[in-house]
Amino acid sequence: MNSDVQIAGDPLALPHLLPPVPAHPATVAGFAGLARSIAADRAAWAPLVRYDTTTRWYHRLRTVPQATVGYEVWLLSWVPGQGSGRHDHGASSGVLTVLEGELTEHTATGPRALAAGAQRVFAPGYVHEVVNDALAPAVSLHIYFPGLTDMPMHPSQAASSGGAAAPSEVLAP
């Protein structure tokens, strides 16, 4: 007896019947997935990493213009003791993924340890500080959508009234 594939043919063999693969993410989940796929390709990012004891090191991995989708992908390294300062990301949303080591994120609700594989997804206006409190270097990947154009600094949490932070979400590895 003939199977459906024998009668009609294999629908997967006809590319025009498949939905188009998006060239760029269009959702928060898509950006989180992009970060995970970049993180998984260690051979592509690991040779680029540098450690600088005088300043935080960073490298732009990808820029997609606003006319297309508008996002940037950054690779950052953190030696022990280095931090970002308390800041937000202006009108940009983002995904922070820890690639190696451990970072601590400080927010109005307190500190949170982020081990390798952990992700943070945040909305515009989300205020935090990221610090390497560990004894070993760390590497993180940051995706900002739209691309980062503003990073306002804020007074330290101890000096502020501890106002409410914008929503964020932790995604486990």
C-alpha cells in the first residue's frame, strides 16, 4: 500500500511550502534565543575575549540597522571587582547572558547571582548594576533592541530612595 509521502511527495522537500525563516528576531523570546545560539557557538566568540584590568573590555559582535529590526550584540569581559555602575538602557530592551564565570546583578530588590548560562531580560528604564564579585574573570553577552543609544547613570542604590524598577525576567540556563 502507498503512503501519503509516496502519493503526494515529501512536503519538506518543497521549500516554497515551508514558512520563511526570519532573518532577525522579532520578539523578546527570539532575542533570548539568539543570545543562546551565540553563546553556544563558543568558537566564534571566545577568541575575541580580552581582559583589561584598567577598564571594562567590550566588543560589538553585530549591529543590525534600525531600518531592518534594530539591535546590537555586545561581548563584555569582567575581571574581579569590575562593575558597570548603576544605570538603565534608555529606550532599549535587552538580554544579558552570562557566558563564563559569575556576575552579580544589583537592583532595587537586592543582589542576584548570575552563573554561566543565566539570562536576564529587561525592559526600557530597568535600573541595575552588574558587578564581578567573584575571584575569577567573567564574560557576558548583551543584546539591545533597538540598539543602545543612551545609558543614563543613576546614583548608588544606598544614596537613592530605592524606587521601583521596571519589569525584568530571569531565564535559567
